[in-house]
Amino acid sequence: MKRCSTIPTLCALMLCGQALAEEYVFNAVTDFPEIDQGEVPFYKDVEQKALAIDTSKTEHRNKWARASLVFSGESGTYAATLTALREPSGECFYRILVNGKSQITVRNREWKKEYDPTPHRWSDIEINKGDKISVEARSSTNGSIKEKGDAIWARGRWSKLTLKSIDNGAPESSIVYPANSFGDQKVRVSIQDMETHAWTLIGVFESNEDIVIDKIEENKYYRTRIQIYDRKTGTWITEKEFSTFRGSR
């Protein structure tokens, strides 16, 4: 397990009045001591640095595999990100459980690149020190790849689970990027309401200006987009999109 204290976006970002968030990163291969507690077992895919299901065995197909650990971090409310690997032979299913209670089941999208890391996110998960955290995966096939007339099944690969605290009682009344955070460039900043998926333009800022985001509502989740103005082409180029944060006043 890797533990660090972070803020929800860049190291250069300052959340006014907000304490540092706790973040825990659990490696699928090395940090989960129990990998055979589901309907079928996981195995360690050393090459892809992931846990996977051996779908060459027909009895392992379309069944849930489970990996578990005991959480030794701080009790609190967390956002969870599971990094799954996309596969060309199928779009697998995943879910997280806390003490056996399941969160919403998610599914991989169609693949663009084999073993492309794909994040799946859950918010507002209450986790206490000593709770058992489990990750489950279920194999799938789309029938597009066959071997000796039999469809190949994707193996439900995933590489890590990240937990980040999202509610430590501190206000998130505004977000500030100090002047020159992005060098001597003109910057355009937008935020996305994760409920409506609508983007709101915060403003266009010169390099000598602080970037201030204050159009956030209480208990709503947002995503931040930073775009840099390319003076040569006269177009805006997306520099970065950051993970969601929650507004609270």
C-alpha cells in the first residue's frame, strides 16, 4: 500500500481553507492477500501487473472473482478509483465491496488499445479502519475473437485501487492556481457539473493572474479542465483534466 497526503488536483493548486486529503493506493498484485474468496479465484498476471481470471477454464467464465484486504488507514468518507484494463475480447464488470456490501457495478468500455488503463470511480464511500475492502471482477466476451470456433473471454484484469478522502470537514469555498502556475501562457479554465455533465467557463487568465474558481455549489461534484492558448495556431489545447472534487461551504 502506498499512502500519501494530496490535494485533489495539481501540486501547484491550493484549496482555500482545505486540509490535505488522505490517499491510499493499493496494488492489485502485492497488496491484496486474499484473491480466492469469490465464486472463482483471481490469478496474478505478472506481465500486466494485474489480477485476472483464468477464462481458459470454462467453469470460470461469467462468475465473480474477489480480492480482499483489511483497511488500516484513517476512518472517513472516500472516493474510490479502480484502474481496470480494457481487453479486445470483452467488456468486463467490476464492483467494490466494504464489509461485503456492494457498491454500484460498472463495466469496461469497448477497447481502443489492448490493456489500456481505464478508471472507474465511486464517491461517498464510508470506510472505517479495520473494514474489509474487496474488489470483484466478472469476465465477459463480445464474441469478436475466436479460437477453434470458441469465443475468447476477457479476463477482468485490474491493476490498482485508489482511495482518496473527500470530506474532512474543511470548507472548499474556492480553488486557486497561483499566477504563473502554467508558465507564460494564456489559460482557459472550465468546470463540469458531474450530475448534468454541463461545462461552465470560469474565465480566461493571463500568466500574471491568479486563477480563481469560485462558482461551485455545496455538495456537488465537479471536474476541472485547463486549456492553453496556442498562439501559433490560434486554438485552445487541452492541457489537463483533473479528478472530481466536491464543493462544500
